[in-house]
Amino acid sequence: MHPIRKKRLTIVLFLVAGIAIAVGLTTYALRQNINLFYDPTEIAAGNAPVDVRIRAGGMVEEGSVARDADSLLVSFRVTDFSASVPVQYEGILPDLFAEGQGVVAMGRLNDQGVFVADQVLAKHDENYMPPEVAEALERSSKGQHKSADVEKAAETTAY
Amino acid sequence: MWQFFHKLGSPKWFFGIATRFMPWLLAAGAILLMAGVVWGLAFAPKDYLQGNSYRIIFIHVPTAFLAQSIYIMMAFAAVVTLVWRMKLADVFVKSVAPVGLIFTFLSLFTGAVWGKPTWGTWWVWDARLTSMLILLFLYGGAIALDRAINDEKSAARAVAVLVLVGVVNIPIIQYSVEWWNTLHQPSTFKLTEKPSMPAEMWVPLLLSVLGLYCLFGWLACVRMKTEILMREQKTRWVRELIMAERG
């Protein structure tokens, strides 16, 4: 290679490497701001600020959804399978909202440790399957031990 | 190898090659894309959770793939522009930047349309969506910078530097869903693992991705040929070509 071209190539490589390091350090420093939501473990450990608008994300715990009989008030627990946070929400939930599904809720954590949400978004995972396959999976997993199923869900789905 | 590389720098040689390959690229692109989209939209099974709304994936994923791939190709061309000062590399960057811009916009738009019924919101400032929006601005910036500088050579170098600076955004888009908590789900297609959807869904998706690549190849050839004719209009081979065309 021609020496001038070699020199130019070195400059280009240094440019790209330098920018990559700068951006890498910046995003690393801002990682808490880039994260869209706090997960239940962080909230349970007290890392999330109280009475500040934040987002909380995780899976809706099985059997935790309770609807108020004469209003739109819904309460449920959001879990990441190691800790869980109680959530209260008044309003219309997205179609995909269901027990065992991922959600991201926006709202404030009150001093009793209850997350009062004013917006609930459904989080979809990367798995797609036809309805028949889902039914077959459901049927075959019913015979097995429940906790094995939950463990598998924790491994394969990103909440 | 170097001889081939230097030949590639000749606009006239590329013009001939592109003319020969274009019908094939167009035919392959049209067939693959039609097959993938029709199969995906009409015949693939619906999703157990989202029903039919997931079908936008057959448009969303190909455009998002192309939006990133085109930028990576532009970055390689930018290195060639800066190091070897090859005219053809700059012609490529200039010609495909608007195509990349359109694909990025389409992937953001289809994502928003899907996000409203699925997530419950059109837009959320999570890492994936935001980094994709930055990609849109990078494409826009490259186009604007090129138009803003009159001198062809300085424009080429300035755009090349901008494109290279922006290339750090590509791994951020790719890994955003793994590095940070995002609303956007992780990739369904991974290089090392089986896709997390059944074959009757991913085969049409793969067909439409490949089809869009071919169609992009064709589009790049069309735009590059136009750009070459504009730049080389004073040379003998272009004049002869036009004379022959007029008969």
C-alpha cells in the first residue's frame, strides 16, 4: 500500500476508535438514564426514587390481577422472578395486558412502596407462534410442575 | 486483487457492469419480495397473542435491516473515499443516502403503527427507538452536508467523515435491546441461534428481507448510473454513449 494511503487509513481508524470510546463512555455513564424502566429488584432494594415520575417494568405476576367491581381501578404485582412490586392503575389497559405478560408502567412510587401508575404499556417479547402451537404448548405444560414452567418463562422471555 | 479494486474505481467500467446486472437484480428482488410479502400477509399463520397485527413484521423488519445495512455499506465506502480517494465510492454514498433515509423512516413508521395497538403508544423514548431516530438524522445530515458544499471533492470528504462518525450508532441500535431495558423486544433473528418463530413465519420474512436487498441493489445501480452520467458528462465515453443512444 502507498505510504500516504497507509497514513490516511491509520487516521481514519483512530478517528473511529476515538469516537467509539467517547460514545461508549458516555452511554456507560448515562446508563441509568438510558434504561427505560426500573426492574422490580431495583425498586425493592430501594434504588428507585420515591414520589418521582419513573417507569417500572416486569412481568405481571400470575394470579395477582384484581379489578375493582365498579371502577376502572386495577391492581396487580409486577415481578422479575426475584422480587415484585405492587402496582395500582386506573384506566384502560392495552390489549396485550394479561397475567404472565410483560408490562412497563409509568407513575410514582408512594411511601408505602406501592407504584401508582398513570400509564401502562404492554411489552411484547421476541417469540411468535401460531395459535394452535400456543394451545398445544399450554396443554402439554399443564401436566408438568408449575414452577418449572415459570422458570422456563423467565429464561425465554424478556419482560 | 488490487487490479480488480482499481478497476472498480473506474466509473466507465462500473457503468457497464451495472447495466448488465440490473435486470437480474430487479427480477430477483421483485419475485422474492412479492413472494415474501404475499405469503407473509395472506398465508402465514397469525400470532397466538397479537393476532393479525404482527404481520407488519414482514415490512418492518426488512426495512429496518436495510436501513442499518445501507449505513454500514456507506461507512465502508466512506473509508475508501478518505483513504483511496476513489470517485465511485463517493458516488455510492451520495446515491444511496436518500434510499437509507426512506427505509429508516419506513421502519420507524411501521413500528409506530404496530406499537399503538400492541404496546399502547406510538412512540416511547427507549434506546432502540431513539437510536433509530438518530440514524434517520444521520442520513438527513449526510444528504444536507453534501448539498451544502459546492466543491465535489470537499463535499465527498466532509460527508465521508460524518458517515464514519455516525457508524458508532450502528452497534448501539443492534445491541440497545440487550444493553438496556427497552420497550422494544429483542431480535427475533439472531446469527447464532434459531429464530424464535416457526418456519412458516420466518421463511416469508427471510424472503422479503432478501428481496428488499436485491431491490436495493437495483435501486443503487439506477441512482449511481445517473450520478455517474451527471459527473462524467464532459468525458468522451459518455458523449459517445449519448450519441449512440440518439442513433
